[in-house]
Amino acid sequence: MSFLIKGGTVVGPAGAITADVLVDGEKIVALFAPGTAPQIDETIDATGKYVIPGAVDAHTHMQLPFGGTAASDTFDTGTKAAAIGGTTTIIDFAVQKTGEVVQDGLAAWHGKADGNCHIDYAFHMILGGVDDESLKAMDYLVANEGISSFKLFMAYPGVFYSDDGQILRAMQKARDNGAMIMMHAENGPAIDVLVKQALERGETDPIHHGLTRPQELEAEATSRAIWLASVAADCPLYIVHLSASKALEQVAEARDRGRNVFAETCPQYLYLTLEDQLGAPGFEGAKWVCSTPLRSKHESHRADLWQGLRTNDLSVVSTDHCPFCFKDQKELGRGDFSKIPNGIGSVEHRVDLIYQGVVDGKLSLARWVETIATTPARMFGLYPQKGVIAPGSDADIVLYDPNGRTRISAETHHMNMDHSAWEGWEIDGKVDTVISRGEVIASGGEYTGRAGRGRYVKRGLSDYLV
């Protein structure tokens, strides 16, 4: 089937142009100056709307076991919500737990996702145990499975934690095979000391989750990861969910030296705060427990992160979507903040939330598209199949209405959660139409997609490596 998207403003990393977009089957085949396209019977009117590439969320956790429970979104519910919000590709994290075979962990995640996804998907691999066998598996996954990024944790001793020697070995392997090391950069052993001391003092409320994870321990771990990557012959390093000014300083300094160092942030760190959300009365703050934690509004974190996005010291906005219901899940931590499952659900709202930054004068239109679509596709080996409106690319396209308005609420969202981290927020814009590989799957507030139409996408190496 062929159709023409007419009258819109096509926005890409190079800026905005007025153009009509011709789609044939699952691919974009051409862009035309207005009025120059061949006669096509099927058209979509994009007058007054931005035509942008379908967004790529490079950090999600569907059905992730964590803290005695599991993330509440399945690949079915989570990818449907993503689609409605303008995201047409996710990269989720398959998990190898300590002592498990890496390929078995990957197979488990394929089992969860296969036949259930509404949009296309890919995987990163979490390495819960770095040893000779998992290092061999890294080579195998890069060469055969389309997985070119591996996540390690400097936090969560006893769960996912890797020590510096293990991290160095994995980085050396990644340097050899071209993979990206993704790092959860917090000093886990030091955090555990602070958590134990807080609980002994009777400090059990959710706000202490943030107070026991100070930005200094994020900055220290970020710096340590950067220097370990330097020892590993400048191994490609990507810092996930960066939340704090001091950590951003470490990334910026490394990038100024020309290092293969990259970082993402998430909407929660751009807007929400330790005091207003995590410090909400009673146990309410549990809704916003995530790691890294929300930071203080009395410091410059939010302004610095927005600046980092403008200067490309922060390359990507992902969600770290890892939702838990308040009832029976977040409530596991009543009386002990350390037992609250860590995670916030935002996969449905990222496109809107970062567009609000454009409205507020914090980002350009082009940078909006870069941070939510083009750069994550290039960073993780999906470009130019994904992340751009260009001939030959997948017809993953979003029509965005800058004159629309979006109100976020648990009553209307599609994520499998009993609350919203963004309850009552209003966005000066609205996702109007979502097209995934040439198929309209959402339009005018109506969802027309289906579970199982999403495909697994094998990834190549990052475009950004030197």
C-alpha cells in the first residue's frame, strides 16, 4: 500500500522543512517539495503538524523481576502504551543473573516479547556475572544476535553488582568487538552503608531513598567508570539515567577530551524533584522511587541537565521505564524505604514531555527529534532503518500537533499502573497519528494496532565510535 503524507513540516536533526512524504509498503521512498509528488489516491493530511521519525526509547524494562516483584507492564501493555505516545521502537534489557548462562537469559526475554509487541523492539544485555563464559557470550551476541550493548551495575551488591576488575574485563572485551558498555553508575557498597545507617536511625520514609544516594556517589562512580574505560583502550561507555550535576561534569570533561563517553537522562530528572515528589507526605513519595533518585530542587540539577541536552554532553532522553503499581508493589516498602521497588513509568509520555521543553524554550525542534529518535537509533546501531525520515528508512512516522493539548492522568494512560508519576500534567502539544512500518496504529486518539505486529530488530554497532 502506498500513501502520501501531505502538508506537514518534516523535522529531523538538520532542522525543519516543508515536504510531503511518500510511503510504499513498510518503507519511506521519497520526500517531495509541496505540490511536486506524483498523484497518490491515499493521502494523510498533516497540515499544521510536525512530521517526525517514530521515537526510539533506548531504555525500558518490561516484565523485569525486581525487589520481590516484577515490573507491571508486559511487552503487550508496555509497547501499546509506547505506541500511543509516539514511540515506535524500544530497546529493552534482557537479563543474565549471576550464575546463569547469558544465552539462556536472552532466550527468556525473547520468550516474553515474541508475539506480544505492538511495535518493533531490540535488546541490550545485562551481565549479572562477568566471567570467562559471559565474555565469550559477548562476542557471540554481537556477531550473531544483533546485540551490541551490555549493561553493568556499580550498584546493587548481591544482585547485579560487578566489581572494578569484572568491569574492566567486560570493557576490554567490548573494545575488541565494538560493543557499547552501558553503566549504572552509583557506588553501591557506599550507598548500602548509608541506607543501613538511615534505617538504624528510624529514617524509613521514601525521601530517604534519595538522601542515601547523594549525587557525590553518582559522580564518583561515573568518574571511575570513565577512567576504567580509558584503561580499556577507550572502550565505548554510555552512562544510563544520569541525574545529577556533578556526574554530568564528569561526562562533559571526558567528552571535551574526545573520549568515547556518552550519557542519557530521563524525563523525571528534567522535571521532578526530591522535595516535591519523593518527599510527598506519608508514603506517597514511594511512587517516585527510582535509581538514580530524583534530585533537590534547591540545586541546579534540572537546569544543568537541560543545558547538557543542548550542548550534547547528554546525548539521549530515554525513560528507564520500569513501572510498579502503588498497591501491593510500591507498598512492599512501607516502613523500610529500601524495600520499595525502584522504577517510574513514562514510556507513554516521553515524546510529549520533551516537546514541552521545546515550548518552554529549553530545546530546539531539531534537538527534540535528535534526543528522542535519531541519536538513540544511531547510538545503538538502528540507524538509518530507524530514527530518520529518509528514503529507504522504515516508515515509522509520527504526526505531532503543536496546537493540541495533552493532559496526563492514570485515568487515561495505557500503561499497566494504578497511578501516574505525571498526574495532572498538561503538555502544549499532542501526538496525533502514529505510523509503524507503514501501518497507521494510532490516529485521533484511537488505537488501531495489535499485539504481535512488532518485530525483533537486530542491531549493528554504534555510529558514534572512534
